[in-house]
Amino acid sequence: MSESGIDESSPLWGGRFAEPLHPVIQTFTGSLEFDRRLVRHDLLASLAHARMLREQGVLESRAADPILVGLSEMLREIDAGELAVEGPDEDVHTWIERTLVERIGDPGKQLHTARSRNDQTGIALRLYTRARLEDVLSGVAGLQRELLEQASHHRETYLPGYTHLQRGQPVSLAHHLLAHVAALSQDAARLRAAHASAGVSPLGAGALAGSSFPIAPDRSATLLGLSSAFTNSMHAVADRDYVLDAAYACAMALVHVSRWADEIVLWSTREFGFVRLRDSVSQGSSIMPQKKNPEAAEILRGKSSRAIGNVAALLSLVKGLPLTYNSDLQEDKEPLFDSLDTADWSLAAAIAIARATEYEVAAMGEALSGGMLTATELADHLVRRGVPFRTAHEQVGAAVRVAEEQGVELWELPDDALRACCPEASEEVRSALQPAAAVAAHASPGGPAPAQVLTQLGAADRALVELEGWLQGREDPPILAAHREDRLLEMTL
């Protein structure tokens, strides 16, 4: 027994049971080892809940005030690293209540009035998820900013664009990098949608049927800076859509980062030679002294598989569960935590790799030769001279075969050979077949022409500035602001 009269090893639900929990089952069902990371958010939610109970008259000030002060002091110590979440408790929620009661005595036993661990778990996990999604979004914004900066310097650096990993048409390096920026913009939208999805408060839903006390769930939501409270108490405690939304958004972001990392690996080979990685993001071989391996990019490429697996695990976890809460849902946390951690760390690594990437412009230029990259331009030229595209396609295919046999580019074909394959070709077509001219000609919206790329750079920068502003403009929820300003007991309705 502690000085407060509470058995430190007893759970929150022990009154109905005649024998203690089997030690193996106690260890098997306990979650403190991993849900202790929710402590800060659980304390914030508890502060909001206690404040609401005080305002609604459910708790008198003589009980509510010590609770608010005690929880606030625990939160300060947690933030300062002075209070460790440890002990025999089965979960972080039990630890908070036990610790509070040890500090303030019997008033602490009233904190759980009008709530269940079901809505308590839900609100803590939602608050934690939103905070971590903001971390991930900061990483997305950081990688976008680096790639945008690089793209701005390479509007007229040309290289082959690939399909099927075969050279297709010339593009600019800026256009290529902006494709990755665009993918990350979609990731940012998904992550922000997941952030909004988690912004519904389940506090007040109880175990599943709400409460007989005159509570105000909307007030709890407002105190926590959330957009709304639940509309159905059963759904509120069973809902894990926001967990899946967050895990999926992280998985998609890592899939996109994986595609970029794969290019870093590929382009850093001597066979491509498009980039050179600085030593700070490279590693060597234990047996081959000459090796300089892009291992960080390779690991980054592999991280997406973990996040994908977590989505599959979470989907299978929630499939077919009867309403409302089931302890299966305890298994939602570790996959979610891993997805958020993996995304956060991976984006930090990606930013470091991007900053240590040097582009080999000469090698990119050399790769523009030998692949007949402007064959489509020749076909388009013929179409503009009245040749049906399918006929033009066939004629240019024949010209490509002749050029390959002669070991020259299309713009280097002798007049007689070119005209034999493409009778409608004009004399000015040769200048149009140069890679730079071909890129400039592709001035359709979203294309690689320098003017279009400039437009894309501006649009991407504006979107990124908006995201950066959203992140910087995040405000503390009212209950946290009151905690920091020592005015928890003076807050007004």
C-alpha cells in the first residue's frame, strides 16, 4: 500500500475480482512499456476533463482545484524530464491516476468521474497523433524546400526523361525535381487531412454510452484546441479511422521518398553518374577499400516497407471488430508509433542526403546523345506539316533505325536519308531536334519548358509558404496555454 491507501499493483477495475491477476497475464496485457509516450497528451486531456467538470458543477472546487494543480505540476515535471513514467501500472492512464492520488490524496480519485479509459485512451492518442503529424509535415516541408532550391538553379540543365528505365524525351533537371516536390505536396495534403481527422474529441463518450452527469463534450474539445466533439458515443470509442489515416499518409510519404531515394542510388552509380554524394552521407565496404556506397539512401528506400506493413496490420486489426471497444485496439499504438517515428526520421535523413547531393551536369548532357530522344519532336513536326500522327510515327521509326545503323543522331542524318524516311520533313527541322530546342517547345501547362518550369516553381513555392505558415501558426490549445501561464483556476467559460 502507498501512503494514500492505494495498492500500487492494483488496476483501476479490481473491485469485482476475488483473486489477483496472473503475473503472465498482467505482463501480457500491460501496455505501459509503449503507451507511456502518451503521458503528456493524457495529462492535457485530463486537465481539460477536470476543468470541464469544475465548470459544469460536476466537481466542486475543493476537489477540482487540487486535481488541476496536481495534474499541472505533473505535466511540468514531465516536460522538464524530472518525472519518470514507470512502476507496476498496467498502462499510462493507471500511472497518472495513481501518481495523482499519491500526491493530492482523495480528490485525485474523483478525476475519473464521467469518463472511461475508452474515451481517455482515444483522446490521448488523437492529441499525440496530431502533434507527431506536425513533426512529419515539418519534414515534408523541409525536403520540399531543399528540392525547390535545387530546381531553381537547374531550369536549363537538361537530361533524359525515362519511361521503363529507357531514355524517352529530354527534360530539365528542374522539371524532374519538381515532380518529386509535387508528390510531396500530395503527401502534405494527406497528412493535413489525417491531422484534421484526428481533431475530433471523444471525451464524454464514456465506455460507450456517454454519461449521466451534465457534462459538456464541446467544452472539453475547445479546451484542447480540437475542431469538434463526437456525435455518437459508440462510434467515438470504437473509431480508429484517424489512426489508419495517419499510418496511410505516412506510408505514402515514405513511398514517394523511396522513389526519390531509388533515383539517388541509381544516379550515383558509375553507369549513370548523374549525381555525386558527399562523404557525409556515404559509407564504405568492409572488404573493398575503393567502395563508396549510398547506404543511407538504400535504407531510406527500404523504410517504406515498414510503413506499408503497418497499414496492413492496422487494417486487419480493425476489420470485423464488433462495436464498441475491444482490447484488440491496444495493438493500434505500436504500428502507429512506428509509422510516425519512421516517417519523421526518414524525412530528416532525406533532407541530409538531398543537401549532400551534387549534380553532374556534364554527365546529364552526355546522356542526351545516343538515345534518339527527340524522335517525338520529329513526329510532331511531320504532323504539323499535314502527316497523320500514326503515319508520322512509322516514318520516324524508320528514320531512327537508319540513324542507329549510321551511328548518328536524328539531327545528324544526311538529307537524303532523312527525306527517304520522312518525305515531308522541312529544312528547319534539324534545329528543332536539338534537345534544348525540344524542351523549350514543350511549353504546354506543366511541361518542361523553362517558362513553364518557372511557373511551376512559383506555384510550388506559394504552396510551401502556406504549409510553412500553417505549421508556424499552430497555437497552444487553451488548456495548455492556461497551464503555462498558471491560470488554470482562473479560466472563465
